[in-house]
Amino acid sequence: MKLAYQYKLQPTYLQRCRINKWLDMLRLQYNYLLADRFDWWEMNRCPVNACPLICSITQPREKPEYYGQKRSLVSLKKEREWYADIHADVLQDMVKRVDLAFKRFIKGDSKGKRSGKPRFKGKNRYRTYGYSRVKPDCIQGNRITLPKLGEVKLIQHRPIPDGFTIKRALITKKADGFYVTLTLEDKSVPDAPTIDIQPTETNSIGVDAGLEYFIACSDGDTKEPPRFYRQSEEKLGRLQAKRELKPKGSTSRRKLNERIAKLHQKIARQRKQWHFELAGELVNKADVIFIEDLKIVNLIRRNKPKQTEDGTFLANGQAAKSGLNKSFADAGIAGFLNEILPDKAAKAGRQIIKVNPAGTSQYCANCLNEVPKELSDRWHSCPHCGVQMPRDVNSGILIKKVGLGVRLTIKRESRKGRRSLRFSPELRQAQLPRSRRANL
């Protein structure tokens, strides 16, 4: 099992200057190697007899790859002697980052999802470098020993767990200083422990995520989103307006940029801390947690433009949706459902089950009849059984029922497009009167 622990560093003035110098030199070499990859890709990505007309004729050369660019570091240190000051593992880690970024652009990751075209790193945009190997006993007291940096003071707010060994270290420059992220490994603990819990009515809970209520549980408990960004938006706007009045490259503009970065960092930390506390509360409630398999990327996608026959653009509602997208980003629903809650549940021995979100807001959780609602309708009022409750709480109850085996399927009955709700045999039996249910 691997863990990542992050501690804040308190380097001396000379150590800070050396780290900043390393980051700047690594950024320049990163851009050079990335440009070499782009140059080959543009000139040699297709056979000579199939080159497009817009492609210039160039001498074919060997494709840049990871090991070839690693071997170029030897000549780099001879031609530019100042690069010999950087540790060899740090330089090799930079080459690995170039290779990873370009492979994700060309081939995609392990799931086949491709990333966008890698960008060149501007000044102060290369903030992390890594040591692929560090000594297991590099931490002694409140100091950590890093190659070519020596002993650096750190704030060890929590001890290293017993049985875990330090394998790797990353140095990151943030708005409020430098941090070290340690990769800890314990081979005796499995990476993904198998959690097999049979969900029942008593040991499970359904959770619906949204913006009016960040979560609405099937037991009626709700939590409103704290809106940390909205609370600091006015202060952030004042700082940004003041920054635009300062000349570019001036000391006053740089200091305002630092204040803006620290404010963004504070907002992100507040949100993350609240997410972890909320995940702990949910984990303590039940052994099995049912959540929707939401695609937040689709929810915040821009509206398609609308045009008339003469090419005039019509209103498509994007101006109103931009505020909704900002609220989604402020709430951080995707990070909570896909990263923080599953990680917290796995460490506590709980199980997270994602269910199909189709129909979880359009039916009554009590009688399971269809109750259509618009997005602006935030109250559930069933005309069939008379149940009334908040829309999100109704969805939370329905998510739990779907997770426990209730199937909500919609099938077209006729050519006119009429729809009917089909239930599983168990659910159909549950809807029958008790007198008829006993005869089955």
C-alpha cells in the first residue's frame, strides 16, 4: 500500500534560492525537450510518400523517446556546467514528465482518455521537482535530509506510520512556501483491500449530491454547501482590480499576485477540509453508501450556439449557465464523490456503490410513480400518494432503493412516444395490496 504525506518546509535563504534556481533550469530544459518532441511530430509523423502539402520537406531523423532524451543529459552537463549542480534523479524525473505529458497527448492514459496538447511552461509555472530515491531514515527529528540540499527544517505535524518506508520525495513551491510530499510504502498491506459487504436496509444509506443541498441523505439529513469561493469573491475582485492598475513587471503587481494566490489557496484548503469532515460523517453513518454515477463534466459543458439562417447568433442561455458552472466548481462535487469519499470509505472499511442516476429525480420514492419536475422545481409533491418532501431528499431515498435492487426502466409503449414505468418482479409484488400479496 502506498500513502502520500505532505509536510511544510522551512528552508534557509540559501536553500530557497537554490530550489528556485533548480526549478527555473528544469523549466527551460523541459521546454526544450518538449519542443524537440513537437518538432519530430510535425515533420516525421507520417511516411515520406504521404506527407501533406503544407508539411515542409525535412531530413528524417530518429524519434525522440524517453531513454534517448535521458542520455542527452550527459552532454547537457558538459555543455552547460551549471546543470551539474542539479541532482541526477531530479533531471531524470523531468525527462519522465515530458514523456508522460506527450504520451497522454498522443496515445492517452491506461483508460484510453487523451489529454490536451502539452503547453510550454512559463516563468513560475514549473513548481515541482522530484527525487525518485531518498534514504528511508532521511527524517531525523524536525529535519529532512535531501540530496544536494542538505538538512531542511520541516513541520512534522503527524508521524510516519509504523511499517511504512519512505520511497520518494517531491518538492513543491506553493503560494505560502515550499512543501515536501513523501511517498510511503508498506508491501504487507494490499493496495486495494477487498470490501465485500452485503447491502441491506439497515446498513446502507443513499446520498444525493447537488447545489441547493450539497448532500441529501435517505435518512433526511441534509448539508448545505458552504460556498467558500462566493464568500471571498468580493475580496478577490478588489485585489484583481487593484492589480490591473499596476504596471506589468513591477514589485507592487508581483506582491498583489502573491496575495491573490494565497487567497485562492485558502479557499481550496477550506473546501478540502470541509469535504474530508463531511466524508467522515457519512462513513460513520453506514457500512454501504449509495451515490449517483454523475458525469460532472457533462453538467458544466457549454451550451451549443444557436444561429439563424443568415448567421446571426441567438441567445442560448450560456450567460445564465455560467453562474451555475461557477457554483459547481465552488462546491467541488466531482472531487468529493470520485476521490475524497471513496478514499475515506476504503480506509474505514466501508463500501461505495455507484448507481445509475437516470430517473432518480423524476419519480416518487414512496409509491414509485412518475412525478415530472423541472430543474427549478425544488419541492417534491406526489399527486398519487400525497408525499411531500424536498426534492433532493426524495432523490436520496430513491438512490438507496435503486442500490438495493429496485429497477427503474422506461419503455416506449406506442409510436406516439408515450412512456410507462416498468418494475422488477420483486418491486411489482411490493406494490400489490397485502391481501393479494399473501396469495402469491
